[in-house]
Amino acid sequence: MSSKDYNPEDQVAFTNLKLTVHSLLRLFFRFLSFLQLVIQKGRLLMLGGLVLGGLLGASYYFQKTQYYEGSMLVHFNKLTKKAYADIVAQLNHLASSGAHEELAKELNVSPQVVAQLNYIDAVSLSDTPLSQDTSSKTNQQFKIVINLKTADSIGQLQNSLIDFLNNRPYLKLLREKEKKIFADKLASLQGDLAKMDSLKLEVNHFLATSKISANYYNNAINPADVYEQSIAMLKERESTERALNLEDHTVVLLDGFKVGIIPRSVSLMESMVFSAIIGIVVAFIITFLIQTRKKIMS
């Protein structure tokens, strides 16, 4: 190597780099040695943290409240889905805010029954929030979903919810008016059918005593027309009776609450392992701080 290629500053820089790397490695191995000391000194404490953490995890798992969830299917023939969503949302506000006395009064049940209710919601058949449905269609279905602490009073809640929805003041007034309309229409149809029965008797008597050929009818007496009109009126009476019966309830129960336990988010083993790891980490940190303090003080 020539004198031109040799640079004393490079040699100094290389020596300093070697010293720095050596110091870092020495510090690193000292730290590993210190961690080994911490683990050795704190093994009993960490074992205790492992056992205590596992026990606490198991205790948390078994003491965690189990909740129940269920839904019922209903059919409505008045208002809109969004309107029913708003009505149910008002009930949910009372349930979630702990206003048990007021909610019990609305549903006509005891406060002890509604105290088991965590929340209540209305959803579509595809489980989307009913409040998002802005259609004006009626005669459709939706689901009412509830979350409970216990399922002991599920039947009572189901009946009270249906009664509550059917007895809203506006719906009750509307139902009474429509029931009167359908009742009047049914009475009119009954009278018309009675007259039609009399007409059929007269037509049959005329055909039996008349010498007119069975293949000939004048415009005034056509049995086919009479019977067709009679059948049409019977169908109309049937639909009116069905409407009258349905209109007696604006919300009809199609399928009652099916309640099941909500699965826990973690298993017993997962809860114990997670808590045990936390116990070990806490014990290690405590031991680390104790040994660090000793090192500083020595």
C-alpha cells in the first residue's frame, strides 16, 4: 500500500467503530444476563402470577353474565316500517336508560319483567335496521329483536309488545273506523246475497215450470249471469270478512320469540390463558423493578 492510499483518519474511524460495537454487544449481553437474573429471582412470583391469573380468568368466565337473544316475526297492515321502527326505538330508549317504571307502564307488565330487558330493536327480514326502510308499503313483515338477562318472562313480553303496538291511540282510532266501514259493507253484502238467493229460487222455479227451451234465455232471465254474480258476491263477502278480522289487529304475530343464549366471546381456556399471561407479565415487571432498584443502590 502506498503512502497516498493510507489515511490515518480511516484507521481512527475503524478503531472507534470497533469500540462502539464492542460496547453495544457488552451492554446487550449484560442486559440478557440481568434478564436471566430477574427471571431466576422472580420465578416464584411469576409462577404465582401464572396460577393467580389463570384462576382469575376462570372466575371471570363463570361470573360473566349470560345474555339471551330472540326475535319474533310479525305482520303489519297499517303505517310504514319506519313508523314502527320509531315506536320500537322509543321503547328501546326506555329499556336502555333504565326507566323500568315507565316502560312497565307502557307495556302493562311489572317492573321486574322489563328489568330483564337490555334492548329491543326492529329489523327487516334480512336483519337490516327497519329505520332505514323508507318505503310506504303495508301488509308486510318485520322482526322484533330483544336482548334479555333471563328468558323467564319471554311469553309475557311477547304478548305485551303485540298489545302495545296494536293499542297505539292513532292506530286504535283508525282501526275502529275501518272496522265500521267493513262491518257496514258486510251487512250490505249479506242483504244482497239474501236477495240473490231469492232470485235464484225464482229463476229455478221459472225454468222448472216454463216451456222455454233450456238453450234459450232472454236478457231478463239468464241463470248463468245470476250464478256468476252470486259467486262474485260470495268472494267479496269472504274478502270483507277476512279484512274485518285482520283489521281487528294492526300487528299480527306470525312466529313467536325464539330465544337462545348468546355465545361467550371467549372460551374458558382462552380466558384462563389470557389472564395467566397477564399475571406472568405483571410479576415479571415487579421483579424487574425490584432488581433494577437493587442494582442502582448497590
